[in-house]
Amino acid sequence: MRPLLSMEWRNVLFAHWPVDPELVEPRLPDQLTVATRDGRAWLGVVSFDMTDIRPRGSPVGLGFPEVNLRTYVEPADGGPRGVYFFTLDAADRLGVTMARLGYRLPYHYANISVEERDGAVDYESYRPATAETPDARFEATYRPTGEVRTAEPGSLDAFLVENYRFYTDDWPVVIGDIDHDPWPIQDVEAEIRANTMFEACGFDHPGGDPVLHYAAALDVTAKPPATLR
């Protein structure tokens, strides 16, 4: 199937916390089950900048920053592991509308600023409350350290970053496949000053230090949405 969209993801911070699978499982559609690693489910906050988002054949692209709260799932009757989003907050009203309509993803508009200075990324996101959703905030400064590497197959790194499908909870469950090279990850130092993404989605904050990864840039293509059969 030919790609529907192409884009670049930049200044990506993955911040993951281990949680009891029983906290996540009830929040999933019946067709999906939580994916675990060493008996633990994972909730991740991922912030990044999407640039040059182009529909197939379009000479013009758009771009906007995004932060999302996710977990990892598998179809209950078998299939590839993928991402399940509890929220995706983005700083572009048109992009939010297109993603909600085209992929049925839970996108929301947020005020987001991303600044690069002295080798660090300063990221601030605030989603105002609406009649349907509470407000949400994520603020962090992060700086990559160490050499660029790819995740070893079967490792925790691979479990957390190498996922090439997402699932939504519409009926029937919508799936979206993406394609890209393996993530060029680095270790990263991060100061997370504010994070209410969990509470905004009905979770208690897991607490403790997250597992962190950083990627400077990655080209991505996305296929048209399909349905889980």
C-alpha cells in the first residue's frame, strides 16, 4: 500500500514509566490487550516536533509540535504490537482536525513552544480545558548525551521505541501503519518541570524516574488507515 503521508519527526523525547498492567487493561477496547515487558505495562509521554508533513503528491507541507500519552498493545486474537494513544496534544488546529477525521485519533489543540539552544531542547505544552477534556501541561528541558545507537532486538529499548502500528478505540478498531528506519536513539538528560498528562487522562502519576530516550530526527511515512478484522 502506498504511503498517504510523509513527514520528519525532530527532537523526540521518550519518557516511559512502568505500571501495573491492571491499571491499563480496563482502558482498552475489547479487541486489544496491553503489551507487557517483564510483567509490566508502560505509559509513555513522547514530545517532538513534526515537520514537512505532506499528503501524497502535495508540494506543500505543514508542521507542528506534539506531545502524547501512550501505552503499548496487541490485538487480543494475535497481531503486531503497536501504540495506543490516550491523548495527542498538538499546536495546529488544521492538523488536529485532519488527524481526528482521517485516523480517528484523540487529538486536541494545545499551545506548544519548542526552542533549541546550546544543545538542549526547551519544550512547553499547555492544553486548555474544554467542556469535554481537562487541561494538560508538559514542560521539560532535555539534552542528548552519548553516542547514537539503534535498539538491540528484544531489548527494553526496542520494546519502547520500535513500534510501527497504532490502534484506536473507534468501532471497528482503526489501525495505522508507519514506516521508518530504526530509531537513532541516544541517552538524554531531562528536567521535567511539569507533567499532568497522566491526570488529564484519568491516571495517577506513576512516580519514580522514567526511562528516557532521545532521537534527533527521523523520516517517517504513514499508510492510509485500515480496520482491525
